[in-house]
Amino acid sequence: MVMDAFLAQLWIARWPLFDGFLMTIGISVGAIVFGTILGCIVGIQLVFGSFLVKLPFRLYVDVMRGTPLLVLILAAFYIPAVMGLSLSASQAGTLALGLFAGAHIGELVRGSLQAIPPGQIEAGRAIGLRFPQILANVLLPQALRSALPPWINTGVELIKGSSLLSMIGVGELLLKTQEVIGRTFMTIEFYVFAGILYLIVNITLDVLGKSLERRLGARL
Amino acid sequence: MNYTLHFGAVWASFDQLLIGLAIGLGLAVAAVAIGTLIGLLSAFASVSHSRILRGISWIYVLLIRNIPLLVLVLLAYFALPQVGIRLDKYESFIASLALYAGAYLTEVFRAGLLSVPKGIVEAARAIGLTRLQTNLFVVAPVMLRNALPSLGNTFIGMFKDSSIAAAIAVPELTFEARKINVDTFRVVETWTVASGLYIATCFTIAALLRRLERRFPKF
């Protein structure tokens, strides 16, 4: 049976595939953490920074959003080396994904900060709060809540995007799958298997995001 | 950091980059054209009365949106021949990108469909148009106009995703840039120029779309 042969090969390849799966998750988590911190800074500067501060952040966001992720990944893989910085392929990949996520999350944060009525800042000032206090206690709690659904979406995009790292030799799920295919020639079976793994992770994320959204929505 | 910029090596191959850019645009146009067809069918299915049609559309979008495009591309190029479907690299890439675009466009058109005012549908039915005529001549034009901004964004997204064709050696912009990068080792210059070309193209498309949107007033 074809199915039996596939299951036998899958059993043989279980640890490399598991390693690849962990690598995919690890890199995506690293990128979303880095991207979220960066994105919060970018978003806040894009709304409240002076013109001169806004300019470089705007440029960063537009460059990241106008360039394909694959080009960012290849650039992050090749450029640091000639700058005298030695990054491993997985570090370069995480950097590229994180910078990409930072721009997208920056736009999300900017959008949700701007959606907050300006009266709230004025009210905060009126009761004697300083700007950092207003930001931390009034604006960010609301902004981050409304940015949550698209933030989860960015996470899904990052998991999908991490598959591109196979092209710079990062041993994540897709590269490990390709290695197994190179040995077994079971092309359809293993690509479909990898696809199903991605599907499971992303749908889980989606469901998680939806329930989180409901719970936060109830508190509003 | 001892790196001096020499753009000469990149300018020498600039023609190839431009041809690559044109190929990328061509791939995106073809994929979005087919994807629009798929997206329209799937969007109408998703608001239809038939539970089966709604289910098919839902599963299609769920599957495609949660699987990386690169996996789809590799499946179409390397795995389909196993079941006797032989497509060359252009055909298989356009097929997979179209399928991918179709899922995103389903959501775009679905939102567009829901934005069509009920009154004009009822008016069309009242003057005696059949259901098909109503959909074709009243709902579709209004929906397309309302969906235009998102449609444009999807096109820009697909143009950027055409870079993934480099994985199966389609000679588009990213593939050419990688070749120049490896041939000349002018790393910084190559990727700056490639990225600049993508950004310039994306912004041009976005500007053209804004003009188009202004020409046709929104419903």
C-alpha cells in the first residue's frame, strides 16, 4: 500500500521533521517578539514623533512593506557578512522576519493609536498625567487591544513566511521536508504532510486569536 | 566595515533586472486575472443559499490562506507530475499564485458583495431583471467598484509574492538579483537596486490605482 510505505518513511523521518517544526516555531516566535517590540516603538513614533523623527520611521516602514519578504531574507543573509557581521542563516532569517513584522506591526499600532479619540489625551493631561503616563495607562491598553486581531494575522503570515528561509538553508520544516523528499521521492505525500502541519499551527493560532478577541471584547 | 559601493557591476546587468521585473509583473497580472475569476465564483458561493457551496468556499479559503505559498508552488511544480499533470515552471507558478490570489480575493469580493446596498438589488428585481441579470449588471459592477482598493492591494501583494517564483528558477527580478549577487559579490548594491525596483513599482501601481479610484466615484 502506498499509505503504509509513506507512514513507514514518515516514522523514519520523524525526528528531522520534528526538529524542522520546532525551528519554524522558534524562528516565528523570535521574529514576532522582536517585531512587536520594534513595532510598538515605530507605531508610537509615527503618531507622536516630530517630523524629523517620523521621517526615518516612515522610510523604514515603506521600504519593508514595498519589498518582497524573500528579497529581505536574501538581503539579510548576504549583506551582514560584507559588513563584517557574521550571522548564522537562522539568525539572518529571524532578523529579516522580525524587521518585516516590525514594519507591519508598526502600522497596526499607528492605526489603532490614531483611532483613539484625542479627547482622551486631553482628559489625561487635564487630570495631571505626564505624556509617558498617558501613553502607558490610557492609550496603549486600548490600542494594543484593538490591534490584537491583525497582530494574530501577522503571526500567521510569519509562520508562512518562515518557509522562505528554506531558500537560505535554514533547517526549518520545509527544508527538512525537502531533504526527506530527496531521499524517499515521495513528493506529494511529504509536501502535503508539511502543508497540513502549517495548516494546523495557523488554524490553532487563528482560533486562539478569536477566543482572545472575544474575551478582550467582553471587557471593553 | 570596509566596504566601498560600486554600482557599476549592477548597472551592467540592469537590463536583466528590468526584464525580470517585467516577468514578475506578467506573472502577477496573469495570476490576479485568473484569481479574480476564482475569487468571484467563490465569493458568490460564500453568500449563496446552498450550504454545500458555502462550505466549499470556506474550506478553499481556509486551506489556501493557512498554507505557505512556497509549499503550494513546490507542490504544483514538483508533485503534480507524479499524478500525470505536467506544467512548465511558468504555468505551475501562475496556477499556484492564482489559487493563492483567489483565496484572498474571495474575502475581498465577499466584503464587496456585502457592501452592495439592498435597495438597488430590490430595485433591479422590481423592474423585472432575472436573478442572473441582477447579479451580472447591478451587483457585480457596484461590488467591483467597492472592492477596487482591496483588489489593488491584493495585486500589489501578488506582485511582491511573484518573487517566490525564484524558488523554481523562473527568471524574474529576485532570481536575476540573486544571480548578479553570486556572480559579482556586489551584495549591498544588488539588493539595494532590487529592493528599490520593487518599491518603485509598488508605489507606481498604488498611485495609478488611486487615480482609477478617483475616476470612478464610490457607491
